[in-house]
Amino acid sequence: MIVLRNISKIFDTGNVSLTAVDNVSLTVEQGQIYGIIGYSGAGKSTLIRLLNGLEKPTQGQVTVNGQDISSAKGEALRQARLKISMVFQHFNLLWSRTVRENIAFSMQIAGVPKAKITARVDELIELVGLKGRENAWPSQLSGGQKQRVGIARALANNPDVLLCDEATSALDPQTTDQILDLLLDINRRFNLTIVLITHEMHVVRKICDRVAVMEEGKVVEEGDVLQVFTHPQKPITQQFIRQVSQYAEEEAFNPELTSELAGTVIKLTFTGHSTHKPVVGELTLRYGLPFNILHGKMTQTAHGVFGQLWLQVVATDEQLNNILADLQQSDIEGEVIKHV
Ligand SMILES: Nc1ncnc2c1ncn2[C@@H]1O[C@H](COP(=O)(O)OP(=O)(O)OP(=O)(O)O)[C@@H](O)[C@H]1O
Ligand SMILES: [Mg+2]
């Protein structure tokens, strides 16, 4: 478990001081994939560097599995860092070493016996899907393959935490998805805690359990991915969510046009298990009313599906109240857009 308590980082450069991280508190549970999203300069990289002790906080405390990283020094910090590894946007591979030598490097530094290194490297090459490329040079690899080396290297010493700083930002969308699938697979297989920073909501949608949104050094919104996607509070979060196509499409559906329709318009919001219910069918049977589906879309996340459905129906006040109560019973949110 990672706990940040009131963390601030102020950089003093000459006579100007800059608050890169501003009073951030958050908790990452063991085995979680935790996303931190924000625009350039929001303080994401600074925050992630505080997690492995590469930066010291100006104020506050970072603990990883109970150990205080913010105050650790020397050998204690070195040992702690072996269990908190990192994957970088531009891979940071050693260009004069082969794939195998890159993966072996951190184990050599840690003094692992040679036979053990060989066995572990073979295992990691298999795990990240680089079999057949073990003797290639980094310059002979595609971006996705380079990042697979970066991930294998980061896993070499069996870390407790994997930090990813824009690990897919240099990759095309298809390769991004393959690397995200690999991270998800590693997380599920080893219950490895992953903290990843990104500026793409797609990355959060695809693999994260929780997300924090950063703006000007502060965490302005934080929560479970499904919750944040269905109920974004801050304009910046709404902007990020619009990156994911569902919301772009939803904008193409203009709710104001429903004012010309007769009767009642209800917007249904589903999350998780409520998406499995035959809700329109049940409402039709129960009330004998013809429901008109105006617009709808479901989106998949690592935690199940969420979606929205717009229905039109001509109903009395009493029928509408009953419909809303039925929806609530089924864990579906019903918002009345209009009712005449
Ligand atoms: N070592 C440093 N000295 C002075 N200022 C710094 C230092 N590192 C970061 N900053 C400043 O802190 C702020 C946050 O930077 P940071 O790199 O954490 O942002 P980021 O969210 O990772 O951005 P990006 O998406 O571009 O990587 C920026 O204004 C940056 O200029
Ligand atoms: Mg950064």
C-alpha cells in the first residue's frame, strides 16, 4: 500500500519558487492499478518521483508498505528502491547492450548469482513476449518491443510497485493497447501494484482501477474509474473524458432537441452489474407503455461496463414516479430531462 500524506514539492530556482506538487494526499491499495492523469506541467512526474525517493518532498510523508520513503537515506533507500521500479516514456535502455543484457543489468548490480540471472532473464523474456529477440540490440527493436524490454527490466528484482511515467505515450494506438494488456496481465498475475501517469483517458479507461486528476500540482478529483467516468465533477475531468469516443459521440446527440418531443425524456445511467438487466423490456411489460430509445452507448472498462440510455415515453406523473422508483431498485440512475 502506498500512502501520500499532505505532500508538497517546491522547487527553488534562483529567486523563483515553483510549487510542482501542492498538498497531495492519496492512498494506493496493494494490487491496484492507479492512474494519475493531467496535462503537461501538472506535476505528475514530480509526484511519481516522490514515490521512489528520487525527489524529497518539501512537506509531507510518503510511505510504501509501511516504510517511510520520504525520509529514507543511504542503504535503506537503496533497498527500498529495489522494490519500487519504474518504466519510462523513452524506454531508457542501454543502447550498447542486447535485450538479454539490458534485462540482466539490474540483477548484476544487485549481486544476483549468474545462473539465477540467466534463469530469471529467460522467464522474463517469455513473460513479456520477446522470445526470439533476446540477442537483438535496442536499435533493432520496434517501440513496443523496446517498452517490453523496459517492463522486463523493471520486473527483474520482483518489485512490489511498478511506476510507469507515460509508458505508452511514445507508442501508436495499437501498440499502446498491447502494452496496456501486458501491464494488466502482470498486475493480475502477480497482484503487482502499478501507478501510472498519463495524459490519455483511454489508458485510464482500459486498465485503471482508480484515478486521480492533477491540475497545477493539486489532485482536483479522485475516485474509482467507473465513478469518475459516469460522474465527473471538475471541468478538466470532463475534458479528459471527452477524449474517449463515447462522449464525443454523445455530444453529437443534442439533448436540447428532445424539447420538441412529446411527453417525458429520461436519461438512464448504468454502471457495472446494472448493465446486465433487460430494463427497457421490463418497463414496457410492467407499464404497457411504448418506450422510444433515442440514444444509447455502452463502454467497457477494466471494471465492467458503464453506459447511458435516453428514453422517451408518454407517461403520467404517477407512472413516471413509479418508473423512477423501479430504476432505483435496479441500481440505475434515472434523470428526468423533461416531463410535460
Ligand atoms: N527539477 C526541477 N526544478 C525546477 N522545476 C521543476 C523541476 N522538475 C519539475 N519542475 C517544474 O514542476 C512543474 C511540474 O513538472 P512535472 O514534470 O512534474 O510535470 P508533468 O505533469 O510530468 O508534465 P509532462 O506531462 O510534460 O511530463 C513544471 O512547471 C516543471 O517546470
Ligand atoms: Mg512528466
